[in-house]
Amino acid sequence: MNMKRLLLTFAALASLCFTSYAFKEKEITVRSECMDKDIYVTVITPDGYRKGKAFPVVYLIHGHGDDHTAWKKEGVVGRLADQYGMVVVMPDAVDSWYFDSPKKPEYKYETFMTKELVPYIDSNYKTIRDRKGRAITGQSMGGHGAMYLAFRHQDLFSCVGALSGGVDIRPFPKNWGLDVKLGPIEEFPENWENNTVINLTHLLEPGSLEIVMDCGTKDFFYGVNCALHDKLLQEGIPHDFYARPGGHTWGYWMNSIKYIFLFFNDRLEDAQR
């Protein structure tokens, strides 16, 4: 076989293995009346969206120092949206930690996420408008946010995932501007106690929420994730917990997000096509 024919053969074989993706990615703004400003949001719709009737939604929220574009890296999330037939919503929440700040009234991101963003998405996209078709996940600050919002709003979300989540903020009183939003921990300990995920497990009942956690063993949040895992075990709350070698890195999260979407796909209500 000559070189030209050999190259054509390899090209043909490669084309058989290549999977094309047809997801659409769009940046929109959503008005937040509670904060009197427009919020940037990236929305991914999957292949077949135009012909479909209703799709599950994954709210994918970013970490500290990132924004609504953070998870667009390498097109991984778009391919997952196509693979599982899901709408993915990625809002910009600056450095908010996804709660309504008791010290900074201009930070009302819990209200925005639950009272403004979810209704907007359900009104403007073909979604399953029920908690059975809704999941939330994120990394680092977004892992805290996902758990915080899902634990407190089980009427909205049926599944939650945290990647390297800051699920207990109390050991980090001088980090990431938390003291600006909650007040110094020495002066306002109740703000820290009331807004840390590990203290919200009393809101759960066995089976009330599908929960998955993933954290690298070299991650600075590994200890607090293990503590939350142990507490959930003690309280009889079913959940999945994955720990693998790795740190607080995008390389780790880009691998982990694939398992998070698989977890969600197994549990979310199927899209009505």
C-alpha cells in the first residue's frame, strides 16, 4: 500500500471514530431585581434541543476568582450536555459564596439563584419545571454553593454535587473575603455557623436529596469533605463520596465533572422528547 492510500485509510478510520457535537452555547443577561443589576449567564443547550419538549437542567456554578465562563474550558461541559441531553446553566456569582450576605446587602446571590434565575430559565427554555429535572453542582466555592443551595432549597433541586467543595468555611476565616461578607468570625460567629454547609445536614432526611461529593486527597478542602462525609454517615443520609489522588486543580475537576454528570443522568427525570 502506497503512502497516499495509507493516509486515506487512516483518515477514513479516524472519521468513523470521530463524534460530532451540536450543542449551542450562548451568553445572556438575567435581571436581578433583588440586587438591581444584570447578571451574566452562560447557557448550553444540547443537540436535539429544538426538536425536544423538555430537558433536565444542571446549574453549574463556578469557584472563587472565576465567572460564568469558567466551565467553558475545552468544551467538556458542552459535550456532556450533548451526551446526556441536558441544559446547562452557568451564572456569574463573582465572589459571593452563593449566600445572602448579612453584612453586604448588595450580595444576595441565594435569592438571585433560587427566586430569579431558576424561574427565568424555566420561563425561557424548554426545561422540566420540577425538582425531579433539576440538579446543581460546582467546584470549590461553587461546591459550597451547590450544597448550600440544594440543602436549603430541596423544593427546587433533587440532585447535588460538590467538586472539592468548601463545605465547611469556619477553618478559613481569613480567606477569600469571607470575613467581608459574614463579618469577622470572632465578632459574628453566628453568621459563620449559620452559613456553613456542614451545619445544614439537619435539613436533610434519608433520600430527600441525591448527593455526590468528589475531592482530591491532596486538596486543602479534603479534610472538610471527609468531615461532611462522616457526618452524613452518622446521620444516615445516603450519598456518594469519591476521593482520588489529586489537588485543587482544573485537571482534577475536568475529570470529575464527567462522573458528576453520569451520577445526575442516572437520577434525573428523563427528558420528554
